[in-house]
Amino acid sequence: MGFSDSMTVANFLAADFETEMATTMRVMEAVPGEGLDYRPDPKAKSALGLVRHLALEDEWLLNSIANGVFTPPPDDSDACGIMSPSDAIARYKEKVPAALARVRAMTGEKLTQVIDLLGMMQAPAVVFLAMAIKHSVHHRGQLSTYLRPMGGSVPGIYGPSADTQQG
């Protein structure tokens, strides 16, 4: 892939990520403030764990891409300071758009640079941008399935949900 092609792909993916960010915010905003320890299975992350994961790892993935190097993922324990959905939302609004702006500012040369993801895989930076979108959507989907059992409502994600439809 040439530098110009990588810029075109990255611009498309960055716009897609930005659209997904708004949807992710709607899902996080729909998480009830109570029962944050809810998890559908003992192996699953808790609701609070998922909102922390989204807020911290969306930022981490984007900044790692912009930096051209992956550092260990952020600590999503209580030590991270995110203790509620509103904490996660504030963090997401503050950090993720800035991280995405850093990726948008990358040159074609930087976008084609191969990055090592902690020894698990190596790929051009632009490939990791596509992966970052999938990662975010995957965990947002998990979180959306927690909402009704927690007493909340599912917002529209790719169109109306059963909770948002009129009639």
C-alpha cells in the first residue's frame, strides 16, 4: 500500500471511528448507575469493567498507533479512578477525540510503518486503526447486552432498538 493509499484508508477509518464514538457514548450513557458489578457469567467483565475498558483502551489503542509503539495496556482496576459510567464518559470525551486527532495527523509514511503489538502481531499502523474500531464495537456490543438485565434501556445503535421504537 502506498503512502497516498494509506492516507485515504486512514481518513475513511478515522471518520468511521468518530461515528462509532458517538454510538459508544450513547451506550455508556445508558448504563444504570447501580449494579455496576453485574456480569452475565463469572468469566465476563463487570459492567463497570467494560465501561473502564472502553474508556481506557480506545484511547490507548489510538495513542499507541500515533506513537508507533504499543506499551502495555492501561490498568482498568479501581486504581484507574473510573468508578462510574459518568467517570468513564468524562474520560472518553476528554481523551479519545484527542487521540483520534493524533492518528488523523499521521503522515502516509507513518501509517504504513509496521508496529509490533506486544509480540502478538505486527502490521502497518493503518491496520491497527481498523482493529481499534472492531475492538471498540465488540466491547460496546457486550456492554449493550448488559443494559436490560441491569434495568436500563438499549439506545439506538445502528438504528432504533426495541427500547427506542415508537408504537
